[in-house]
Amino acid sequence: MSQEFEVELKGVDELKRALEQVPDKLKKKGLLKGLRLAGNLVRDAARPAAPVLQPIKRKRKDGTIVERQAKYRKKGTVRRAIVVRTSKYARKAGDLGVFVGVRPLRGARTKKLGAAGAKNPNDPFYWWFLEFGTKKMSKRPFLADGAKKLDQAADIVIREATSAINQINTGAA
């Protein structure tokens, strides 16, 4: 029951060759803008697909149903944490890049008690369980819905890069 999809991007090789000739000013300004806009498109497609916490329903012995909220979770924690971030790995390599993913809670890597984990209602650490499933829980992929927009995202990057190149050529920048 795994979802598979295939994305074919055309014109990327030509764009790479053209970008090798482009000054650094354009790379940092125009291309990063295009990458962010494309990332926003993917993010906006993934957010509605992210599962939202539902009340827990329990059936009592007398037959009545009782609803309660999860003790340590806030509704929409994972959905709000889906963001577009600049890739530090690409930056270290001298390239530009962005990625769409679930932002961890700030300070989650520290060893302070209560900073992150299952008992912090703001920590979306469990997004991995939702996306890929566990032994006891089936997967509910939501980032894959955003990946289906990659062909449109590539068009946005190409359009923005072309626009920025034209601005440089006309001297408007």
C-alpha cells in the first residue's frame, strides 16, 4: 500500500549550464527567491494533508462514549511546523538550496529536561511516525502530497531565474 510517484523535470540541465555563467549577485538574489517560492508551493500542498489530532473516544462499560483531548499534544502541531528552510549543506558547498520539512522544536537537541519530547505539547517529534508509520501504526504520508507539486515548483524556479537574468541584462538590478 505504498504510494509511488514519478516526477520528470525537463530543462534542468540547460538551466544548470546557464546558471554557471551567472554572477553571484543573481544566484543569491534571484535564484534563492525562486527556490523559496517553489518551496512555498510544496509546503502549501503538504500542510492540508498533514493529519490533525482528533479527540480520543473511549467507550465506557455502561455504553456511553467519552471524548477527551490527548494529554500532551496540541492540535495542529505538525501542520504548523511544516516550513521551507535554507539548506546549510548546500550553502557550505557554495550552492543554493532550500528544503521543505518539519521544523524541530527549538532547543530540542539540548539536554534540558522538558525541552522536547513526548511531554512537550509544542514538539512535532512524532511527525516521523505519521509520515512513515511504526510497527503498530500505519503510515499517513503528508509530505508526499507536497512532492507531487515538484514539477510546478521547477517551473516557478525557472520563471524566477529567467526574470532575474533579464533584470541583470537590462541593468534594472
